[in-house]
Amino acid sequence: MNNIIQNILVIASVATALLFLIKKFFWKAPKQKKACDKDNCGCH
């Protein structure tokens, strides 16, 4: 029984790590539109 629980925890840990790496390096976030042009409006 303990072996099954260990396998589930290992698979969940690996899946979480892979999702984190995919989100960090490969997920393309939508580009934000700039509300200001070249003047300093305090949005930077």
C-alpha cells in the first residue's frame, strides 16, 4: 500500500515540475499594451 502512495506522490511531483518548467520557458504570455508612449507617465 505504501508503494502505491509513493508512486502517486512521485508522479504528481514530476508532473508539477514539468508543468512549471513548461509554463516558465515555453508558455507565451499575452503581450500587454502600453498605455503611454514616450513620455514618463509612471507606468514603467
